[in-house]
Amino acid sequence: MDTQRITDALHERFHQDGHRLVFWHDPDRAFEENLPALVETLDGVSLLRLDEHPALEVKVRLELDDPSGRYLLYAPCAPPAPDEDWLLDIRLYSGSFSADRASMVLADLGLSTQSLRAHLAERARFFANRERLERLKKLVSAEDDAATIDRKMIAVLIKADHPECFTLLITLLDAIPQGRLDEPPAVWGELAKYGLEAAFWELVAESFGWREEAPSLQGLLIRLLVSDLAHALGPALPAGLGHLVLPKHGVANAVVCLAQWRDSRARSPSYEELSAQVAEAIKLDQQLAGLTLNALLEAKTFLQVEQAIARRLRDRVLETADTIDAAAIRDLVSRRQDGYWASTKLADTQAAPRQALHAVYQALATAAELFARRNAEALNPEPATARDLFTAYTERLYRFDQLYRHFCVCADAAEARDWDILKALRERVEQSYGQGFVAELALRWNKHLANGLLAHWRLPEVPNQQDFFAREIAPLLAKGADRRVFVIISDALRHEAAQELTAQLNGRYRFDAKLSAQLGVLPSYTGLGMAALLPHQQLTYDANANPRVDGLPCSSLEQRAKVLAAVEGIAARAETLMAMKKDEGRAFIKPYRVVYLYHDRIDAIGDKLATEAETFHAVRQALDELADLVAKIVNSLNGNLVLITADHGFLFQERPLGETDKNALADKPAGTIKAKKRYLLGFNLPESDQAFRGSTAITAGITAGVSAESTDSAMAFWVPKGANRFHFIGGARFVHGGAMPQEIAIPVIRVQHYKGGGKAAKTQIKTVGVSVLGNNFKVTTNRHRFELMQNQAVSERVKPVTLKIALYDGAEPVTNVETLTFDSPSADMNHWRKTVSLTLESRPFDSKQVYHLLLRNAETDVEEARFDVVIDLLFGNDF
């Protein structure tokens, strides 16, 4: 408050009027806080508070001890009656002063309505503090009425960002002590101290239609949350909650207010805590017991509702597995993942376990697609030839392995929370994948292995792994002495993971990745696979069944570097190169034309009993590492061609293995040199009913073996039939070495980097566009649905977009803010459409004013689109 006028008036009393003593009675204590500052401006004047000193002491001081001193005699009370005034004689020869706080405040605030003086006088204590007054001045307008001023005073006291009703309420609720729903926030005492409690509850009554003799924030919060739930459930709201629903206009405002609370990153944690306490108070779990999935789909008020939806959706996936509509499940999942409780764009907390909920929904969508593919595959004719089946695997059947991996990773995230929501579904997925897909694929593939494939190990138009260098690298080197090729070999990178990596790389500007497959060597183990990928004229085995390349050993990194030296090449570990700075990396590769980089994440984790359960998580980590390695080669080392391949693939299932998964081999056959879970190597191995017998001369191009007793020219092998193991020593769920497509369909990814031109332009990455269907948008009811549509299918280079959608009056939303993700990869345009339901807050709208429907990018807050909207409510406050 501007106290200059008071200072001037007091100065006049003491100096111009010549009073030594001035009495000031302030019964409202309106200026008590300002006294010290006021007295400091009055030269030679001392403050003497009459409420702190007895009258006799005052008389002695003023008339005996200091008869010439000047004093301001302040009393926070009305003047006493003359016959009770012990200082009456002094008062009669002294001056007096009084200040009209209300008039001064009225002027300070720039208010034009004189009738507000009495109202401001009632709030005198609030205006005693200069800081409060200055903050209020920033909010007040000349035309404000009493209720508006009270609202803005409340905003000052509770330090709200804005003086609007919803913001005030959210600020107060946010301040409720954690875990103490029935305890008002500490700031509530400020409202009581300055007489603003009644004003607050009147504001609540006007906004939400709720009046009580003894209102409380707890009671209000319960009704707000139940009303928000009622808005979503409609007629399905349990009868036991009906009495807690606000009037119609209050419901609309509750929906918008709570949506704003949830949308506040700073205050949403209190929403999560308090909504959980309200859910417990109203026994929500019991109330939801009889509600169907469809009845709950629009609700987002409580975490318990989200969990109920997830359980019911799981049941639907299980119950309809044989006829499932995967697209419908995916659309529903996408809606829930956009919602408040399962969005990964919001913080993951104990009260809102979003990562786990998102994973549960993702698991449901993944399982639905797995079942749908199984159902569709049952209708497809069996591929006639080995080449047809191999192609079917690399083009579509690999997706079973990929979906199974994705499901397991998501289910693990749920189980990490000690949730068993996916337990029954996990068993069904295991059955569908293991007994359905893997076993069926093994039966089909076994027929081709038994009918001559092992005898020649060639497929039309499918290259063999041992020809990799001669086919992929040598022709590039022959084009010029300045050519350099980078080769990344990722141990156990199977085809389905390589497909995911290809898509990930194609999601980067100027990268063009293409995936193909080659027929892997048999047995499909690291030593032989790594040897096959090196430049060579001849592959052989030594006496211990270790592969050699042109007579040289090739098991270690150093040995492979010596082999590569013949083609001006070098071998290095991927992590070694990644740790190098740009200049160090360039100096390292400068002498070489061929750079082999060995990456080992999947096999290092999967091939150990202690860690094999982490296999699928290792795959995800490996893909990110490989993508970063390619980026390092391109951006730091000027590489423009990178080849990514593997030594072998793998088989893995989450379920524990049983005896039916083991080939019952009593003893290793005579001539065995090396015996592993999925293969045996040796000379003169006999035929067996329990295994396939083959020759590495045919399956790997081995030209000679070393054995005094051998009658073979090369090492022979056994591999189990199907997905079985010879034994369970060590880890047994992660295996390779056999002849299943997952093990021998070896990926080759060719990554080209374009520096500019038309080819680079074709690699541009963009987000999918979204339009609102219709035109001349007119809202005539409090609840309105808009239909939106993405303009093309999402793909590797067309990324999904997540939008926040609401109706705005200027910069302020007048509806709930909803989130939608447009991510459909479908060619069917029907899957590109989504609807959003927006509820108007209950207030007057001008039918001649233009409002706006705004679509903002949820990640960047950039406005993606704006549409003019007319709001002309035909029936106020109806739904």
C-alpha cells in the first residue's frame, strides 16, 4: 500500500500543526504492520504503543521523563470513554490522527466503484501488508466487483498462478498434506485469518453448485472426482455413488477442472495421491465390480479404473483369441496409452505406475496380433518348397518371433511390479508360440531337411553365408583403391531383430537401410559362423574342431585381424571404436579399406545360465547400440556404406524346458569331438533317428578335416530335430547351433548414407499430418465430439504424432484437454480415424465470438493446426 499519504498527514500534525503528541486509534489494526516503517519517516518522532504500556507509565514518561519529546501514541483499539480515559488530560492538549484505510486502498488499487469502500474495510487486515497489496494490484481491474476482488485476494494468499476458480481450487488441493485427505492445507489458515473462507465457498457454490452447512475440501474433492467419473460412465454409474454427483453445470466444471489438474506437470502428483485416497474412501473397487469394459472406456478419473479396464481387456483378448480383431484391440490400447495413467510421456511414480501400465497394454496389443497372425496363418497353404518356407519366414513368419519377444519384455515389466495381471495370458502366448508356431515351423522345416536340403544346403536365389565376403565386399573394393567398407558382426543377431533394426535405421534422415537374408552355415555356432564371414579361399578344421581360414586360426580378435590384413583390413571390438573420439577413430581406420567390428551383446547375455532370462532385454539393448554404432561410423568416420550381419541366430523361450524338449541321447556317438546343446561335431558320425546328420563340406564349404581315422573329407555333425536340445547343461532356454530358420536365416543389412541430392531428400523424416473432419464447426451442446484423421499411414519415415486437443478462448482452454496419438500403419483408412470428446466448462459463451479448436504437439507444444469454432449452446448445461 502507498503509505506516503499517511506519512504526509502525520508530518503535518507534528510540524505544521505544532503538536508534540499525536494520538492514533486503529481499532481494525489495519495499519499495525506499517507502524515501524511509518515512524522511520518522521524525524524526531518516537512510537509509543498504548496497548503495551500502562497509562501511569505513559503519563510519567510524557510529562516527567521526556516533557519535550515528540511521540506518536498508537492504540489498536477505539478511544476509551472520557470517564475511563486515564490520559484524557494529555489528549485534550494533544493532536489526533485517523486514516480511512478503505478509501486509501480503493485509490491504490485504481478501483472506480466507491461502494466497495465498506467491503474493503472488512478486509482491512489483508491490506496492512505492502507485499500483499502490490501483488493484488497486478491482478485487479478498475471494474472489479467485490466477489472478483475476493477471488484475487485468495489468489494472492495461496500464491496461485491465476485468480480463476479452477486454478484457485487446484492450488489449494495441491497443498493438502500428503496422505492426509481429511486435513486442510496450511495455507487454509490464511483464508480464515483474513476472512476469505466464506468468499471461497461462495465461489465453489457458483462454479460447482455445491453448498453445505459445514463444507470441507475433502467433501468437495470427493464430489469432484465422482462427478468426473459419472460424466464418463453415464447411466452405468453405480447407484452407490449417485448421491455424490454434483448438479449438471457442476459436473461440466468438474470435468474441465480435473482435466486441468491432471494436465499440470507441477501439480499432477497431488492428483494421483489424493485420487487414490478418495478411491479408497468411496470403496471404488467394490463399486466397479459389475461394470463391463465398454462401460468403462471413457473413464480416466482413478488409477483403479485404469487397472479394471486393463483386466477386462485382458479377458477379452483371452476369450476371443481364436477370432480376435487385432486392429480393434490395438486402437483401444492406443487410446488408453494416450490417457493419463498409462502415458509414458508423463512421470512414472508409485501412485501412477505408468511404465508398467503402458507395458501391460502393449502386451495385450502384441498378444492380440500374435493370435490374429496364428489364426490367419492356419488358413494359408503350406509352402511347397524349402525356398518357399525360408522366404515365408524372412518375409512374414519372423513376426511371430518378434511379437513373442515384445510380449515377453512387456510382461516382464508388469511382473517387476509384482502384478500377475498377465499370468494367464502369458501361458496362452507361450502355448500359441511354442506349441503352435515353433513346433509347427519345426515340423514343416524338418520335412525339407529330411528330403534333401541337408544334402546340398542351397536355396534358389538365397546366398550362402560362407560367400559373404566374395559377394558383398570384394566387388565394392574392386571399384577403386579409395573405397572403404565397414562390417558390423553382431553375435546372435537373428532375422527378426535385424528387421527391427532396419526400421530403426530408416527412421533417421539420410540413412537408407535394406535387409536381406543369407543361408547360414551348419552347425550354426559362433566359431564357424565367424570364420564363414571372413575373406577366404579355403575353410578347414583343425584336430580340435576349430575352424581355420586359409590355414590360419580365427577364434580371437587378433587372429581375425591377421586374416583381414590380406585385404587391407582390421578387426576391432565395437565398444572400442565407440569409445574413441572423432580424431582418434579416424586415425585408427585410416590405413584400412575393410573394417570389421565385432559386437557381442545378445550372445554374451543369452549364452549363460545366470543371465539367459535377460535375453530379450539384451536384444533391445543391442539394437540401440548398433544404431548408435552406425551413426558413429557415418557422422564421425565419414563412412557411407555399412554392412551389418551375424554369425548365427538363436532360439529362446521364456518357459522352463521339460524332458520333451530333450533328444534322448544315451551316449555321444563314436567319433564325437565337440558336443553342445544343439550340435555334435566329429568324424564318421553314424546316422540317427534322433538327429539330422550332415557334412560341413556341404553346409559350410569346409574343404578338409584333420583326422587319422577319418574316411570323410570334412567334419560331420549332428543337429537335433526341430527345436530340441541334446542336453540341458548350463543355460538351455537360449540356444543355437541347429538348423531351425531362427538360427540359420542370417540377416544382412546394407546401410547407405546419402550426403545430399535427390536420394537424401527421399529419406526425409516427417510426422504424420492430422485433419479434423468437417467444416464450419459449431458446438451446440456442452459435450461435443470431433472426428480427426491422419493423412497417411505411419511408416519408417512417417512418424506417429501425439496431439493435445482442446477448445480455447484466446490463450485459455474452455474444455478438458485430451491427448490422442495418431500411429496407425494400416493401409485401411478406417483405422486412421479417431474421435475426441470435449466438455465445455459451465459459463456463458458468446455465439458471435470465434473460439478455436487447437491441436498442439504433445512433445514440443508446437501448434499443429487451428480451426475456428462457434459455440452456440441451444440448451445450457445439458448433455
